[in-house]
Amino acid sequence: MHRLAVWQLGRVEYADGLRLQKLFGDARARDLVPDSLLLLEHPPVLTLGRGAKWKNIVADGAQLSAQGVEIFETDRGGDVTYHGPGQVVGYPIFRLPADRHDVRRYVRDLEETMIRALRPFGIEGERVAKWPGVWVAGGGDNRPEKIGAIGVHLSRWQTSHGFALNVNTDLSHFGLIVPCGISDGGVTSMERQLSRPVDIAAVEGELAKSFGEVFDGDVEMHRPAMRTISVAVVRSERTGARILLLRRVPSRGAFWQIVTGRLEPGEASEKAAAREVLEETGQVLPVVPLGYRHAFGFGDELPPLVVEEEAFAAFSGSAEVRLDATEHDAFCWLTAEEATAKLPFEGLRRAVRLAARQR
């Protein structure tokens, strides 16, 4: 057996997920990490594979925008699919050994891992010969219903992209598309099959176990190695809310950001958020959790440094800011729309949008 690192990442913005795949892929190619399985949830997003037809997105731009659904084109196989909260997405970053150099076998193995992971919950997944993925028997119309989708990419027998298992997924979002371009089948979830919500962590545990069995791996469970915070400082004006942006000094990237920082050993995230606001702006402000955590790859380090960040808001009555000159060299107060246009990372943009809604 060989090592198989399984990462439980929680929420990951889709662009950050693509970047994590690249970082882990580069690290795997250089033998800096073992075969790695990234387990995560994405915000609502439609992804198009290499063979996708745009006509299979049946919602218009206004509908997608109203529901906060983004669109990404990818290099995976397959047509259009949906990812969203309550769905476990798995990205295996594996270097397949010579005896597994068979794309069809790899897809069957992914199906088998999901089928095995479903059994402890009393759900019998099955294959449908003409369609990839995992299905369950349909209802009154006898149409099979997809519970697990597959879309993969292989380069020199190293894998990326992977599968999506519907656990507590909002199935109404599949009405935005013709899932995987298949109009003759339905879509279901573990929650619908069992008539109750299902614990995501328990599903991820079963997936890790079944991956170890199917791919002959000795499973090691991992979580993000570092915890950080972000704080969107908001100031009210007659014309609306303004968000504080700070520009990092050139040696630290020279990009605009909101307040960010690392947790010190044993420090609570809320205390860290208030401390960073004081250190970076000179203001003593209470902070409010925004209910948003996400994981991402920090920098370009190999092997990847995976970070989990929690977002906060703070509300200021003063436009005066005292910068830490070792960190930042300029600041500005912008509307939420202006701020999100300047910020380079989706996690920071989402924190700003959430904070702006608090007032």
C-alpha cells in the first residue's frame, strides 16, 4: 500500500479550488506530496467541461446573477454540471501507476468509491452503462437519478478534477442546466433519499475509507495547517457604506486588501480579528463574525501551505487610519462595488459583500 493524503477543506471558492489543484499537482509531479484527495464544498457555480454545450445552461444571466451562481470553463471531460453547498466535491491528485493506465478503469474506480461510501448510509448506488457517474433507481417514472457526477482530466497519467457527490445539495439549482447534458435522467441527493440531512464530515470519512480500499492507499487525514482572519472595516456616509482598503508595501505584493492576519498560538479568531484591526489601522473596534470560512493555498509554496480563513466585519465612525508602515503604504475608503473591483482574491471580495449587507 502507498500513502494517500485526504484533505478536508470545507468551503473553497472555485477559483481557489483550481489553484489548489495546480499547487498539489505540481507538488505531486515533483514527489513533494503523496497521492492527495481534496474534499471540499464550492459556492454555487456552473462548470463546463471540454465537451460542454452552452445550450445546456438553460437559465439566463439575470437568473444566475440573482442566485449568485458563477460560470467557469474547465479542462475536465464532460458537459455542464453544478457545484454548490451541501455537495462534497473530490479532487484526486493521483499519479496512477503503470497497471492503472486506463482512463475507463479510473472512471469506474471513482464510481466504485462513491458506491461504497453510500452503502453505510443505506443507499445503493449503481452504474448506468451509457452514462458515467453514480445513480439510484428513479421514482414513478423509472428514470434513474444521478447522485454522483464525474468529470476528470489526466496528463501523463496524473489526475485532476474528479467527482461531486450530492449530500444536502439544493437540487433546485440543477434546474439551471441540463445536468451533464443528460435530459433522460433526474438528479437526487443523499438528503432526498433518506428524508433527512446527512452529516458532511461522516460522508467525507466514508469517502476517505473507500478511496483507501479502491486505490490501495494507507489513508492520512489532513486539515488546513494555518488559520487566518480577514476583517472588512465599514464606515457609514450619507451616500452609503464605504469599505477600508489597505495597499501592501511592494515587498509584500503591492496589492489592495482588507485587514488580514494570522492567529497566534492559542488565540481565538475573534480576538485575532480585533487585534489585527488595531495593529493595522490604529482603531479599537468590535468585530462581528460574518459566518464565512474558506480554505485556499497560501502563496506559491511547494508543498502547498493550506490556510483556513474566517471573515469578520468591523464598523468605524472615523475616516482616520494609522497604518503599520511595515505592512501597508496607502489606504482608501471605497464603495463595496469599487472595493470588490480592486481586490485580487474572491475570498476577500465575498467578505466585503457580506459586510456591506450588515448595514
